[in-house]
Amino acid sequence: MVILMSEVAINVKLKGNTARLAKDIIKKGYSESKGELVRNSIIFYAMKLGLISPKTLHKEAMEKIKASGIKYTYEEIREQIEEVENE
């Protein structure tokens, strides 16, 4: 799948339970910001619809990590996985 780079500006107003859920997700640290929450939600929905695969997302994440020059040890990765599993 080829993803072309483009930009879309979105202004969304959430009310009621949806607004409370968004605030809780950010407060608990699952997303750092409202923008990140929207981006992650779109990606998750695209996966559910079969428009993008987890394998593709993993490949893109690995490419970004390599490009950043950050080196993770096996122990750091294992600790991060355990943290996510224990939430």
C-alpha cells in the first residue's frame, strides 16, 4: 500500500461522554494531546476497516526509529512491553 503525504486540517468539538472519554485518555497518558488522540483514532479505525495492516504500521514505526538514531536495548523494549501489558 502506498500512502501519499498530504495534509488535512480538522476542527472537532466533542460533547458529553465522548468529551469525557477523550479527556480521560489524555489524562491517563494513552495520548499526549487531542491531536495525537485523533490521529491514533483514525489509524486504529483504518486498521479495523482493513485499510492498513499492523505489519505496515510496525514497518513505518521501525523506519522512524531508525531515522531518529535512537538505540533501544532489549531490556528497554521488554520493560516497555511489560508496562503496556500491565495497564
